[in-house]
Amino acid sequence: MIIASYTTLDHHPESNARFMFTLHKKQTRPVVLPANAHILVVKLATIGDLLLATPALRALRETYPQARIDLLVTPASAGLLDGWEVIDRVIVLDKYLFDYPQQFFTHPANLKRLQPLWRDLRGGSYDAVVLMHHLTLFFGRLKHQMLMRATGARWRAGLDNGHGWFLNARVEDGGFGAMHEAEYNLALAGAVGASTGNKRLELPISAEERRQARELVFGETVSEDVARPIIAMHPGSGGYSTARRWSPERFAQLADTLYRATGGQLLLVGGPEEAALHAQILGMMQTAMPARSLAGKGSIKVTAAALELADLFVGNDAGPMHLAAAVGTPTVAIFGLSNSEAWGPYIGGIPENRAIVVKLDLPCMPCFYSGHLLGTPEGCATRDCLAMLGVDPVAVAARRLLRETGKWHTVKETWSRLVGTRLIASVSTQPVLKIASK
């Protein structure tokens, strides 16, 4: 896999003005590309969103095995798909340098960095460019249009919410949550004639990354001798919307609740910026549950390999939730203001994978990415959607997944395994709340 890196996405508006007002006939039937087509997929997003594009990328490769498939991503997700044979080349753009119009004026010298990008995109001789983004904001639409024009591709596939006049292979955009984001991406692949029967998320993990993960999780202890279940939690979220976080007190109470019922151990995962949050939760716990923070320890893919070793994952709407779903770890996803119909854990119809979304049913939900609007990334002042969500429904969902996957044990059963003494104990028959699962 080849990686090319640039610093920004945007292009000078005047240099492309002659293209901006040229209308094209709407393409209503799927496009059929040449067998050796050059295809550029644009997914300028973080790790979770890129993971949700992997079934569509697989569809492109399966349908066009001789094609050259390039991927345009941000630095945050650049190395995520390293080692995956589906992608021929990764182009990295720091789009955040030009996320707002005023940045054109505050940092005009950055525009010079666009010249090699322009040459690279033109030199790609692309037959099709597939834009895996909603056309929500005006400035974003302008950037995406200029980017697609820069490729010179004959076919420009994307979601059309009424603003996609510059596209000529269109997929109707019913709004955020009308389809899951992974399904939107698959529909976009379908717009250029691609399909797949395998909708599983893909995350290539090397043997070395798995070795590092085992060292983090087990140390020198034999895996069969560690306290089970291993429960991983992610109490953080991306910096773009910290309002998606369930309170640290609730995470601490949840860990204590599960430990009293089933024993085991706790792993807190997240980036180095979340170390203080982890320390806060560890300090709030009231039980003797073995618990550690893995904040900032290892790469994103090492974290994914560590989640692969866990028996259960519980976390907010954020990247690690999608990592857990991708590696097949039973997942409880906590949602508040954001749109679970769009970004809930995606299991791709794989029968053995399990995921449950836990959320309230308030009339104001979701207020972030709702319909065709961005909404409010930081929610309202009170954030009732998360403040009113107690520990019990999340604990019920966690116990349900542990039972369904054969990882549920009472405390007595757990201790009997660890000390080698056979004890007879009955499993709790507490009713499980019926929570919609994806």
C-alpha cells in the first residue's frame, strides 16, 4: 500500500470557477466501470467513520478485482487500514487546516500546498470518485465539489440531499439515520456497480499488534488464569462532541455493579488525553474489582487487538465502540444526543456478533445529526438524554450479552474457577430489558 500525504483538502475557488455552474444530467441507473478502472474513495473522517466504509470498499474490490482503488483520508485515520489488500494507495489530507472559510484569509500561504495535491489527483486518471459524505453544510459542499472536479473523473458518485447538482451518479440522501452510515456507503458503492455479500467491518491487525495487546492485557499471566469476564469500557469521546459522554460516576457504578454480580476485571481504554478521566473513574469505584487504565498505551490497532481479547465492551458513541464491533467483541453502546440509527454499532448481519444500543426515548433525541441538519454537537444545557440514563438498563444489557455469549458467571462460579474448587451456584434469572439491538 502506497501512502501520499498532503496538508489540506481545499482548492482555490477561482481556479475551478468554470466547473462550478455546469449542471449534469442525473444518473438514475448504476454505472458500470471498466474492469481496470481507477477509483478514488473520499472518506475524510476519523476511525469510526472509516471503519463504516470498509464493507463498501470490499464491495468495490470484489466487483472490480483488477481496479486501482485509492483512498483519501485524514491523518487521524491514515494508518487504520494498513495491510489491507483492498486498498492500493492512501492519500492523506489534513482537512482541518481549512475547515472554516476564514482560514483562507488567516493562513493564505497554505493554499500553495494544494498544487502538488491537484497534480496528484489529476495524475490519478480516475474513472470514478466516490464521495462518502453528506452534503450538510455550504462550505463543506463547496470543498467536496472542488475536490471531485479536481480529479477529472468521468463519474462523481455521492449522496444527494438536494444539493448534489455536481454529482452525476447519485444516491438519494434521506437524512441522518434514514439508513445506517455503513448502508449509505454500500449504496454509494452500488451507484458505481459494486456489491458484496459480506458486510462485516474490516480491521487488519498484525501478529505483532496482537502480541503487544496480549502483553498489555495479560502481562506474564497465562490467559486461562486471569479473572473473567474481561470488561472493557470507554468513558470518553472525540473532542468534537464531548457531550456524548455518560458521566464518570455512572461508569464507576456500572463497573461495581457488574463486579458484584460476576467478578472479572476492568480495562479502561482511550487516548492519552483521557488518562485523567480514567483516574477519576478508578478513584470512584467502591469494590475491589481489578481495574487498569490503558489510556495511550499502544496504537489504535493495538487497542483494537486488546478489545478483541475482552469478553464485553461498554462505551459511548465514539471510535472505540466501532473498533469493538469490528473485532467482534459483544458491545453495549450508550447513546444520548447523537444518532444511533446512523452511527450505532454495525454488525453487518453477522449472526455471531452481538451489539445493543442503550438510550432513552425522549422527544428531543437525537439533536446532533438529525434529519439533514448538523444540529447541536454539545447538546442542550441539561443533557437529559444522558443525565437521566441510569446504571440499571446498561447493566441489564451487559448481563444479557455476557449470557448470550456464554461469558456470564456468578461470583461464586468465578472464584471456583480461580481457586480450583467446584461450587454449585445458580445463575441470576433477573429479567432482561428488551433493548433494540443492531
